[in-house]
Amino acid sequence: MTTKRNYSVRDVVMLTVVLTIIDAAIAHLSVLVNAMPAWAEPFFTNFRTRVNNAFTQYLGIDPKKALRDATSGVLSIFEPASIALAKLKTRLAVQYEDNKARLQEILITLGYNDYLKAIQDQNQEALVQFLFRFKTNLTDSLKAEIIAKGIAPDILTEIMGYAEPLKDADVSQESQKTGSIEITGEAVKEFNAIYKIAIGICKVATLELSSDPAAKAQFSFSALARKVSGDGKNVKPETKPA
């Protein structure tokens, strides 16, 4: 009997969304661990390893390969993109001077804490990774929050614009390579298990962060899937918390 998937997006999209959810969970680790002590580290580190192994073992994809491949096209945008992200960081720091905890959450979510130093050291791959994270995690609610703080939206649009030419870094391109790979029942069972854990994280995080719309939006599986897939089609809404 064929094992049915419990999600309707492509396998590569589902796994990529789960990695994004893991990043968000780590950014809000203290809140989540307070509610679910079993999620104390190394829970999310181990979960990330499991997802990366699923990419490699079952889809034959190096989850970092698409990002590496995209570095060849980043030379022309490196300087202006670096300047733009530095400008945004400065504006965020000024406008969130009275709420540094929230500032740190935003910087982590958008990728600054992970990639800024490497970008300043002229690391092209770090810029690709930053732009991919920025494009995925700048939800409508987070964008609205930043604009409401008095930051002009054009800087956000500019940075998003630099992400657009990096089509090779988009997971939807990598998904085309999986067409010739036979996905076994064992693989689907593992994908379903990963999806189940991720949805559980989303349910708890959505409730625990209910007073923070921007943070809550980072745990909307369907919204993240639309961003990652780039088309928003055939995205199965996640189950609402009971």
C-alpha cells in the first residue's frame, strides 16, 4: 500500500519550511522551552540534523548546494546589497533602541546574527544565505511592524529585490532535480514524521507567541510554504491549534 503524504506541498518545499521553522524556534527558544522543557537543546539541533539528513538520503539534495551555486551570480550585487542591509540594521537599531530584546529577535529572524560578520569579510555565500533567509522570513506582519516603527519601506523592497535574481538559490529550482528520484515508502514515512514534529512546534509557538503577531507569523507553515515555493499553489493549511 502506498504511504500517503500528510502535506500537499512538494517534499523539498516541506523540508525547507521545516528548517525555517527551526530557525524561528531557536530565536524564541526561551519561550518555547518554558512551555515545553523537552525542547531544550539539543532538541532543535538534532531536529535540524534529521531534516538535513532527509534532504540528502531521500532526495539526493545537499541542502546548501543551491546556495553555493548561487554565489556565481552574486558579484554584481554584493556591494549595493551589503550597503542596503547595513542601512537597514542601523535604522532598526535606532528605532528599536527602547526594545533591544525585540531588536535581537528581528535581527536573528532576518539573518543578521548568522551572516553579517561573514558578509563584512566579503563572503559571497554568506550574502546569498542572508538574502534567502531575509526573503523567506520577512513576513507581511513583520514588514508591517518595521514600517510602523517609522522605517521607510523602500529599503525592505530594495533588499528583497537583490534576492530575486538569485533564482538558483530558490528551492523550487532544486525540486526539479528530484523528479527522476524514486521516493520510497520509507522516505514518505520519514517526511510525515518530520512534518508532524514541525506542525507540533507551530501549534505551541502560535499559542505562546499569540500576543506578538510578527513572531507568531514565523510559525505559519502554509504562509512559509507559499514564500518558499514562490507560487502559493497547492499549499495545505496547517491544522489550527485546538
